[in-house]
Amino acid sequence: MRFPKLLAAFIALWPIGAFAQGMGLDLTDEPKKEEPKKEEPAPLPPPEPEPMPAPSATPAPKSEQQKLDEVQIANEDRVKSVERKAFLKKLRLEITPMGFVTLNDAFYPKSGPGVRLAFWFADSLGLALRYDQFNQLNNDNVRLAKKQLHSKLPDAQPEHGFGAEFLWAPVYGKVAVGNSINTFDTYVFGGAGAVLSDTTSDLKDKNGVLIQKGVGPHFSVHLGIGQKFHVLDWLALDLSLSDTLYSDQPDFENRSVLQNLVSLNLGLCVYLPLGFDYREP
């Protein structure tokens, strides 16, 4: 029978397999060898930048025409957020003849000519000298007050006024007059000086006999506000309101009284030099 034969063959071959196993032989299938990984090529180094040419010790000078062209282009490219002034007073001399009339004296109103000479250190700051001549106006109010009201009206008669004042013009603008646009500025002023009145000099009678000795010049202070309308590069219309304060002795009385002269002034400003040069900052 076949089974006994196969059993006999297995028994005969088993010692050989055990011997081979004891000798350390590995009769199992050999493992598959792994294929070596392909090496990726190394990245190329970045190209070295080209060396910059060394600057020359002395660059070639630009031509004068090229410089002017560059300046003109730069000026045209500028954006002017604030438009420049159309009238400048800086470093100019101002001569202003004017006339005035007082507003706060119902019985002894006064008027007269005056003149102001000013120098502007900047567009908004100037120093001025001023002269006013006071002339008393005829008024029926005095006659009516004395005749009907039996009032005594002390009379202080100023004759000349001198002063030095500072001018400050912080406001500047433009106004349309007809088809033209004119500029204006608002200014304030203040200063001190002297007023000469009838009590300044000695009082004498018709024969030249001294009645009362004069008290001399009266110290005065004045302040005010004004507006200028610039008509031409060298001409402006000036309208101002001023107040002059000084102490006087009406009718040569011993008692001093504070005098207050509020006047409305109208003048014509002439600027020298006649033109001005606007320069970009």
C-alpha cells in the first residue's frame, strides 16, 4: 500500500532535515532585496549677483540746463494745498495819509488830518509812528445845553497827537469786487504817545500877561482795529477805529479828567517799493 511507503520515506528523511537545521542552514525562501533609492540631484546654488560697478570718486557734474529742468519739473509736481498770498507787506514801508472824525463827543466833536508811517518786519507785524491834528467842529448842542439846560460843559481842546504803535495783522483773505478779486487783511494796533492840548502851553491874556502856567504834554495810550483792502500792488484802502485816552484839565481847572477820543479813520496806504517779489519757501 502507498501509505506505509510514504510514512517510511518521511521517517527516513526527517533526520536529514533536523541535521540541516542544527547546522544553521536556512532552507526558507530568501527575502526580496530592496531596490536602492534613486538619489535626487542636489539643488543648484543661486547665481551670484553681478558686482556693482564701483562709483567714481568724482561724479560727472550736471549741466546747468539739466539742473534748471529738474527744478522746474519738481516745482510743477508740487501740490499746493494752500494758495500763496497775492499781496505782501514784508520789508516794505507804508505811508498812510488819513482823515478822521470823533464819534463819542456830542458837544465838542473833532476832526482833522493825520498820517501814519509804518515799516513791516513781516507780513503780519509792523512798527508805526503816527500824527493827528485835532480841530473842533462847530456844534449847536453846546449853545442849546447852556441856554436851555443851564449846563456847564468843561471844554478840553486837544490840538496835536503823537504816538508810536505796533501793528499786528493776523487775518488775511480775499473778496470779490465786481469781476475782480481783491485781498484784504484785518489788523489790530496799540501804542503810547502824547497829546498837546490848550492846557499844555501857558495861558496868557491879550496883553501877554501870564494867567496860568501850562502843564506840558499829556501822556496818552491808544488802541484800535482796522481793515485794509489792497487795490494795487502798491495801494490799499484803510478803514480803522481807534480810541485815544489821556488825562487833561478842562478849562485850566485843577481837577484832572480822563479824556476818551473814539475816532473813525479813513486812509490811503502807499507801499514802497511799489512792487514785491514773491519767493517760494
